[in-house]
Amino acid sequence: MKETIATLTEKMEAAAKALDFEEARRCRDRINLMRGGATSAEAGEADTSGLTRQQPGAMGLGTSQQRMTPPPGWKPPAKPDLMTTGHGRRGPRRS
């Protein structure tokens, strides 16, 4: 059965009106695959249940930059010794 984007759109709208959102989702995913270049047969055989959408905030705070991850083997620097902080060669630190 050769389905086009127009027939799938009609099928999706009918399923949404009938409150069958699972079928509407399947039709929507097949439409997106067909718009991406897949044939009708390839879109019908594709497993769209594994497709996940990007989660909000996964790329940072409203930007297109990915979250920074430290390189392998990196460890944070040692914390300063609070007993020696502020005591240089010239004496105690004045505030």
C-alpha cells in the first residue's frame, strides 16, 4: 500500500479527532521520515518508538552550547589550606 504525505496527514488528523493519539503519533513520525527522504515502505518499516526528542535544558540554559564535560582523567584542583591562606611573607593579611 503506497501512502503519501497527504493521506498520512488526513489519517493523523482523523486519529487525533477520534482521540487515538498513539496512531496519530505513528502517522506523524512516518510523515517526518518521509519528509526526510525515506520512501513509504521504509517509513512503514521503521521503528519510530525508539525516537526521542531532545529534552529541554539538555544543551544548556537556552543556548545551543552543549554541557561541558571534563576531559578523561581530569580531577579538580586541591582546595587551599585555610590555616595558611592570607599569611604571606609580609605578615598577616589586613582587611
